[in-house]
Amino acid sequence: MHEIGLHGSLAVMKAPNFYASGGIDRAAHLRADEDWIRQQIEDRAARIVPIWRTQNLVQPGEQPAGITVEASRGLLMGAGSVVFLGLIEEIAHFAADFSAHEDPPLTEHGQFRDMRGIGQLLSHQEGALLVYARATIQWHARHQFCGVCGSPSVSRDAGHMRKCTNPDCGAEHFPRLDPAVIMLIHDGGDRLILGRQRNWPPGQHSVLAGFVEQGESLEDAVAREIFEEVGVEITDIHYHSSQPWPFPSSIMLGFNARATQTDLKVDLNELEGAAWFSRDDLLASPENNAFRLPRKDSISRRLIEDWLGC
């Protein structure tokens, strides 16, 4: 369970990024077995990962609240969606949506928090499980109706597919990801480009990123986004690693590339600013409102730290 980066003919093993490879057996072959799924829900050992309006339930100290099916059975019967996530040490785990409740439920077990604020405080496995649950529930919330004919859709395959209820349509809909490229652009020496968006926390800078468009390869998307945002042409594009980023439904595809020029023409409609930064600049980062690197659970931080040799 490791990301693989290809450099020539050599496969280099990389430790997985945060939120990836969380150690859960998704047991996809069992999703359509309704009897087996029912047995797992009735098993007192099964675990529920509760979601309330895109937030996850955590205990004091920002640890996931482990809720058994038995402890939440009364609420579970009225959950908006229940999704089989998979098995951890042979114990079934389910995501359950309690967003219909006016006030957050299960407060005796913890409080609901946004993963974007607490994700980096969790262990790798905990973070991966919680964002997986959040993403599946959010997908159901956004796809209550068939995208083909507009009729209501219903959950199937233990929450991993929705089917149109219109017998003349019957379209099946599966969760989809939005691919986004994120790239560290260096000058072949000791400098890289970092940019900043207006809505980011004060001082935060990051490598550049953008969504892949229809009919476009990943490499083409990397080159296009960099030229659009900072007016730089690049070469030596190499894949680094990937990261699930379900806020709400992206997969981040990381790359490194070398700029063939150093003059920047920043698109101020896209960015508040962008500039070249040296290794010494980044190693001396004050991590405050004047200047800070991306959050530690992000692939952007991983790209920078790998380039720095941290």
C-alpha cells in the first residue's frame, strides 16, 4: 500500500500521502450481498462513522468517536444514508448521515467537527477513514435525483451506487472524482514557485494546482495550468504521488516540473500573487501570518518537503 513514482525504468516506493492507504479492506465483492450487509449491521461489534452536515464526530482531544451499531441503533434507523465502508480487522464499518437532525446527535459521545480543521491532528488511519466516510455521505446528499431524467434515485450496493427509480430510465450512478493536478515548479536549482489565493488563511502559500479538463492528459493539464496562472513554460514533467482530497470530491495528482524561464506573469484573477522562493526562504519559514507553508496533511506540503529533502 504505497504510492509508486516512476523515474525512467526505476520504481521508487514512496510513503502514502495523508488520507491515502488507510488500512481498510473495502470488500467490494460483498457490497451487493444484501443478506451479508444486513448481518453486519446487526452485529454489535460493527462500527458507525457518524456524519452531521459534512462534519465528523470526534472525542475530546480530536480523536474519532468510536460508535458501535448498538450505541446508535435508534438513530441509525432514521439515518439519511448508510454506507458500508469496509472492514478493519474483520469488523464492518459504516458511514451514517444524521444531517436531517436540527441539532447534532450523539453529543454524549463527542462533538462534530470539520475535517478541514482537525485532519492533520489525527493518525493516518483515522484521517483516511473519516474523510472516506465524509465523501461517501456527501456524494449521496448531492445525488438524490437521476442526472438523466430527474427522477428520484435510491441507494444500492451498500451505498456505492444509486439507481434511478423511473422504470423507463433505470440509470445507475456511481461516485465520481474530480481530478486535479498539483505541481511543484522549480528552476533546476534551489528555487520554486509558490502562489497565494485571496481566500486562504493569512500568510499561507502553496504550489500551484488546477482541475483537469475534458480531453486533456494530466501532463497537458500541468503545463496549461502553470502557463495560465504564472505565464511560465515548463519541461521535465514527472509524476510524484496522489492524494484523496474529498473536500468535496477531488483526487490530487502531484507532479514536479522544471521551468524554462523565470519571469512570472501572474494572473491576478486566479491568484493574489506568486513568486520564486529559495530553499533557504522555505527552511526559515516563520509559519505565521506573514508567511506559512501549506497544512501538514496536504500533498502540497509533501511536495515541498520532499523537494527540500526534509
